[in-house]
Amino acid sequence: MAGASGGERLLIALAAIALSILVGTVIVVAGGLIATCRTPVLTVGDLALCYDPVAVYDRLFFGALGDPLSGGWSPLNAQFAVTLRETTVLIFTGLSVALAFRAGIFNIGTQGQLVVGALVSALTVLWAAPALSGTAGTVVLIPLGLLAGAVGGGFYGAIPGVLKAYAEANEVITTIMLNFVAVLVVRYLVSDHFQDPGSQAIQTASLPEYAQFPALLFDPRLDFSLVALGFALAVVVGIYYLLSHTSFGFDLRTAGLQPAAAEYGGVDSARTVVASLTLSGALGGLGGAVYVLMILGKFQTGVPSYGFDGITVSILAGNNPIGAIFAAFLFGVLQSGSSVVDFATDVPPQLVGVLRGLIILFVAMPEFFRLVGRRITPEDRGPAAAPGGAADD
């Protein structure tokens, strides 16, 4: 697994999905035999099957795409928009975690960085919006909101970076704890200082329409913008170039693979730690800004767990920026399809969550072992492993 090529890893991932579906089918059938229903899908003697596993997986995958095999399908359908909406935000959080992992740092705090970036983005746009309007407002306010979200998330990501670099604090502990700090502090700030007086929910005032991502081809009520998705893809390309074709990316990857060798080669490990967690936090903050500027149109407490989902996206992608696109799309399909299964079948939502978790687990475990193997095998294989053992993800 440590030396598996991209094609081999793709085949392993497809095999893992097939195996997870097989195991999930057994679970659905077992649950369907235990459950009680008025109209079973299959009856054999005294046995009645209440859940149809084929229908479940059909809704989970094809339902998330808006039934592409049916007649008259359009890529602009509402359910596909939900899938792409989830994918867009997950690309940013997946990149955030992946970049830190590539530097050998476990950033578990992307959720907190996303929350801080979302609030800073919303407040900045609300502050600047009265001075602008129309197309000019869109051109200025959206980049301003994205920049503010990146700065807010980057600042919050730099805190555990400084603590690790100069106080030897464990970044796993600090980033986890800072998630709770972010949520509670943001809740206090919104409820006591930036609360929308016309709302019972803990939220800021709504952003003007011209300060949000334009929907373009999709219905504006679907809260998805192709512009935001295009921006996410551009960021992926930028991070890929940064990691693969710049001296900073080389220092970051070297510090992640062989910290001692990187230090001996002149890499400033403390500066690399702070820079990588700052950039990682900035990517998480961008995800929060997109959440505010595309989906919600304001900041509201109770932000979904995009940051924690980004950990799974990163592992599924093997910490590869390009792979994060496909991993985020798979995760978006599963999240969107789960809601379709809930509405279109009698399967309990808890069982749907189990099926989704099985797919993620089966796909993620091979990548997890590959990442662990890559940290072990270069030292075990000695000099002979140097040319290929440290190949880029």
C-alpha cells in the first residue's frame, strides 16, 4: 500500500466501495427482516422483507445526482445542486486538512477555523455593503468576504502553529480544544454584539443579494453557485502548484516526510509549522466564507461539521489536492443521497447513516494504512528506497 500507484489506489477504492455496498446490503436485508411493515417488498414463506437494498443504494447514489438515468434529466436539477453545494465547501476543508497532513501536522481544528472565517467574512461584508451596490458591490464584496474569511481562519490556525513551534504543545490537543473555544466565543459575540434584532435565532443580519455568489445557471433558491465551485477548483490548482513546484512546498513536504533530514538540510521547522497551519487555517476560513456567501447569506450559529468531514475527505484523497475534488464529490453525493433515501424509502435514518459510514470507512482505511506505511517504509528500506519511496501523493 505504501508504494501503490494512483491507478492501483483507484482500483482499491472501487473495490472498497463494492465491498462496503455488499456488507451494507446484508445489513439492510437483516434490518428489513426484523422490521415490521404493512407492504413488504418480498415475502418468502413466513419471512417478510421490508427494505429493498437495491432501491436504497439507487436513491443513495443516483438520487443524489437527480436520477441521471431517467428521461429528461438536467444537470441543473435541485438535488444535483445540493450535491455540488456540499462538494464546494468540502473541497476547502479537505484541502485545509490535507495541507497540514502533508507537513506532518494533524490539524483537527479546521471546524473552528471555518467558524471564525465565516463570522469574520459576514461581519466584513456587512460593514462594507452600505457603501456599494449592484454589480460593483458584487465584484468588490465577494472577494473582500473571501479575503476576510481567509485572514480570520489563518489567524486562528496560526495560534496552534505558534504553540507547537515555540512551546512544543501537541497540535492535536490544541486544535481540538480551539474548536470549542471558537464555537463558544462566536456564539457570545453574535448573541451579545452582532445579533439580528429581527430574528429569534442567534445570527447576524442577512447579507444583501449583491454581496452573495451569483447563482448563474442554477435556481437562486438552491443556494449553489458555479462561480464558487470554479473558485474552489482554482484554489485546488493553486495549492497543487504550491506543494509541487515551489520551494515552500518542497520544505513543507520534506518536513512532513523526514523532519530530521529537513532540519539538517536547512529547513526552518518552526517557521514551516506556523506557515503550514496558518495556510491550513486560511483554507478552512475560505470554506466558512463560501458557506456564508453562497449557502446561508448570513452567519448563524450551528454551522454544520464541514471541518470534521474535511478530515475524512483528506484521508480519502490521500492528502492529494487533486484527489480532494473527487473525495469531496463522493462525500457530497453521500450527504445529498442520504436525504433522498430518508424521503424516498422507509429505511430509518439511523440505518442510512450506517450505510454511509460503511462506505467512508471501507474507502478510507486503505488510504489510512498507506499513509502510515509511507511514514515507516522509507526508514526500513534504507537508501535503496530513496528514489521512489518519497514520491509525491
